[in-house]
Amino acid sequence: MIDAILFDLDETLLNRRKSLESFIESQYKILIEPKFNIDFQKYKNRFIELDDNGYTWKDEVYESLIKEFRLINLSKMLLLEDYILNFHKSVVPMDHLIETLDEISSKGIKLGIITNGRTDFQKNNIKALGIEKYFRSILVSEEIGIKKPDANIFYTALNQLNVSPSNSLFVGDHLHNDVIGSMKVGMKGILFDQYQKHLDFENRISTLLEIKNFINEY
């Protein structure tokens, strides 16, 4: 019996790739295009490459972009502040997000989020998705001082939800941080693999709608 399902945020509940592309375009049009004659597609592609799926903080990304595209007199702090304050306006939910959360909640299953990242930034994104009301536990690594795959961050969420690991699922897109990390504490780890990168991994889904298969199985 499943008592709780915990989720990663980026590329699980939030479509980070589409969100980032939307934000890059918005920032480019407001802060870069009026002053610099550079190719947008090349700029966007390089931004995404430097970003490394969010694992490179944006001060480093912007510093590299300013040098490579010769964005003279454009402050990286201006770009970074814009990113921090306005990224949430560009967030794109994963397909079937609300539908899935409604269905899970209707079964009486408790929900939680565990995400690595900056506290205010991630919480603003969650608010922008309009999903706070579904979750009884929301943990951001910066706020509590530990991050996935540290076992303590999973135990903290499980304790907040008052559920046992063996009766809980964790759904995330990172094989090591999310899936293996949660499995090491006794949870059932499910890989959210929308880009079909890990076809050999048994417990995987490519859309949120498939979670119900695991609820029924367990």
C-alpha cells in the first residue's frame, strides 16, 4: 500500500527545459537585443549548454556568455538578478501535472517535494505552478542545509509526512540523486525519463500519468 509519493521539482513537476527556453527568450528581448547584434539561436543554445541542466549557477553562466558574445558593459549581476526575480514568470508545468496531483490526492495519498536548489528561487517556482496546496512537505536543500542524495533529506520528508519508507514512492529525473538516493533509504524509486535516456531501467515513466501504474502495483 502506498501512503505517500514524493517528487523532485525540476524536470519532474516543472518542465525546466521549456521554462528555461522561455525565460532566455524573454530576457534576450528585454536586456540584450536592444543593445547587441547577436544571433539569438546561438545565444540560447550556448546558454543551455553552459547551464548544464541547472547544475551550473547562473553567475558563472552569465560571466561566460558576456565574454564569449562580447556583451560589453552588460553587468552579469543585472542578468543574474533578472533571472532570480523573474524566472518564475516563465515556468512551464510538466504535462498532466494538475490532473495527476488531483488523482493522487483523491486516493488519500500524502504528497511531498524534495528539491535541490536556492530556497526563494525554488519556492517561487512552486508558487508559480500553483501546486502548493497539494503538498504537506516541501523541502529545499538550501533551506535545510542538506541535499539529495543525502539520506537525511529523505528521512526528514518522511518524518514530516509520518510515513514509512517502504510505503512511499519517490519520483525524479536524476538516476543517482533521486532514484538511487531514495532507494537507499528504503523507498521505491521511480525514474522520470521523459527523454528516454534510461530504457534499461525497470522502474521508469515518461509521463506523470504513468504513476498510477505503480500505485496500483504496490
